[in-house]
Amino acid sequence: MITGSSDTIAAIATASGVGAIGVVRVSGPDAIAITEIGFRGRAPLSVAPGYTLHHGTIHSPAGEEVDEVLVSLFRAPHSYTGEDSVEVSCHGGMVQTQRVLSTILHLGARPALPGEFTRRAFLNGRIDLSQAEAVASLISSKSRASARASLGILEGRFSSSISSLREELVGIAGLLELEMDFSEEGIDLVTNAEIQRRVAGVLDVVDRLGRSYRSGRMIREGVSMVLAGRPNSGKSSLFNALLMADRAIVTSAPGTTRDTLEEEIEIEGVLFRLTDTAGIRESRDAAEAEGIRRGASARESADLLLLVHDLTEEDHSLPVGAEPGAQAVIHVWNKVDLLRPAAIGEGEILVSAKTGEGLDDLRRSLRMLVDSSEKSIQDGEVVIVARHADCLARAGQSLLRALDLLAIHGGRELVATEVREGIRYLEEIVGIVTTDDVLDRIFAGFCIGK
């Protein structure tokens, strides 16, 4: 557990492996002084202003030249961490980058812990806790939609929404508590109807944000999509067509697919995690039966089912076991190159995995299922972190109890208590109220150097 930031930390900030440039990040009260000990340049770093670049060389404590570098200087509080900070850009590759880091550590810094730079940024008031979590989400993004959503939170739009909700609740709680001070005089400062209206308004926004987590989770983690149907309906061919690669084995023999096959693709900025499954039928073959069982398990946990039907087959009923549960479902009619029906039902799509016909329509339908419009992302209205969704749910429960109390004309002190609980859960999202245990869990998932 980190309890303060009185020491100076250092870590490699660039990814491991071969690269043109490596960056060593240093932050803390002695960041500039420590780096200056080993730096040889045209002017001393100690007198240089912030936001300046300095060319020179880094030398070990024994005087050995380690590398030619560019030093970026940031002075408190105008740095990522809010402290004096230095970024040493050296030649890439793990050998040179590690040598520069080792030199900085020998000169007086200590190795940074995972996420310690961002944790210091939070503790020093540079960002709030939701923005800190967005840093980790942005780094780990696997799709453009995930990156845009994370960037929107990092820029403070989600925090602004939470702050507005909190301020409204603080105003309501203040009125209730002020009224209790005048209770003996029988003075009513605000009516029940007015309190109900204001609490309900906040609850509506809290609920909307909470409901957005389903889309937000799919934006961040990817949409789990399972292709299911009868043998030879063209699931594996469609799987390959969407990937634009021959990933799954395709033959005319039923039962070719005997296990689940997973791949990731990005469709219009959204990550989809595709799973091809064995055709659903009764089978005495042990290997195929196990594949069918695994397919059933994949269908149960999927966000989306792509039920693939063969237009040329006489039996178009769903195979037993393919009945959709709570997931979204798209019915895909394959082999339109062989047979074109007069009409199709709403939500059904005609495709040919062989020729590619209809695949663009399918991609558009897939993308539309994820409520991640540019406006929602830009307005900070998509929740992508489970902790935020949990806090919103708890805040909503407190506000709902407050409304129930108002409906039965319960005591104003009880209503105020529930409103204060709602405030506390909103404050947990941005880190106004939090514990070291929560911080430890959040920042433990960060990479070292961020």
C-alpha cells in the first residue's frame, strides 16, 4: 500500500521489446535533481523551465556514458503526477532502456509500483478516480469505440455528469436538513412534491447511466457473439467470411466442426468476439457430442446469438437447444446465392457466405445492437467500468427508498439519510470518498510506468 509521495520513483514507460525509442519516467520531489546528477547537456536541468526539452547524454555513477538522450522537464504542479517530473527518451530496446533506468535508480530514485504515477496524479488532484480508471481502460482498449469511450471519461465528461448529480442531491439534502432545524416552528421550506420531483429527476439520470453499462461492457470487453444452427447451415463459412480468412475448416460433411473456435474482429469500431460452434443435433460420436455440449455452454454466456439457417433446407425450425435466452438474436438466412425467398421477417438477414452478398447488411445490424453512438460516448453517458455501475446501482436504490419514504410521508430525517447515502455512492465513483483498499485494488491492475 502506498501512503505518500515524498520519495522519487522511476520506471520504464514504454512497452517491452524492440523499438526506436524507450522512455524512462521519473517523478517526485527530487526527480530533476536526481536526473541532473547523471545528465550531461548544454545547461543544468535545475535552472531550466518546465515544458522544455534538453539534448545530452546520461552517465552512470562511475562516469560511464550510458546513452544519448532527450530529457523532457515538467515542473510541479503542471505535470501528469502534479510533481516535478522528468521523462528520459533514449534509444529503444530493453537493454538500453533498462540501463538508463538502472542509472536513475542508482542515483537515488526507487522503482515505481504498478500504477503509481497515475495514483499520484489522483492523490495530487490532477485527475479524479474515474479518470484514473479510464487511463487503464484506454491503454488496454482493443477497439476504436473502447478507446473513444475511455478518452471521453479521461477528459472529464463522465465526471462532470456525476458532479452535476451530486450537486443536485447536496442541494436537496441541504434543504431537508435546514427544514429540520425549523421543525419546531412548523415552517415548511419545501413541499414533498418538490422534493419528489427533484429526487426523481436525479434517479432517472442515475438509472440511465447504470443501464448503459451493458453497452459499455461490450464496448470495453467486446461483444461475445456465438454462431449457432444445424450442421451444414454454413456457420463456419460465415465465420470465415466475417473474418475474411480461412480460419475454420469447411467441408460438405455434417459434423466437421467439433469444438468451439474463437476469434476477434472489429466491426465499425466495435470489437466482436466470434465463436463458431458445432452444429446442433443428436450425435453418438463422443468427440462431436462434446463439441455440441461446449457450444451450448458458449450460447448460454453469449451477448449475441447469430442463428444461421440454410435456405435450401426444408426444415427451418430451430434445432432443439438453440432457443435463445435473454441474449439479443439475429436470424441469418444463408445460401441466398442458391435460393432467394420472396420475403423475410423483421430482424432477419439474407446472406451468402460463399459470395459475400448481404455481409455488409449483417455488419451494420451487428454494429447497431451496441448502443455506443458517438454522441453517447462524447457526452460521457456510457459506463464502461463495473465499479461505476455498482455505485450507480447502489445510489439508485438509496434514491428509490427516499421516494418511497416521501410517498408515505415518512420523516424528513429518514429521507435526508437516504439522499446522503446516494451522495456517498456518487462520491465513491470519482474518489471524493474512498479507502486505501479500493485504491490498492484499482491501481494494482495498472502496468508499471503508468
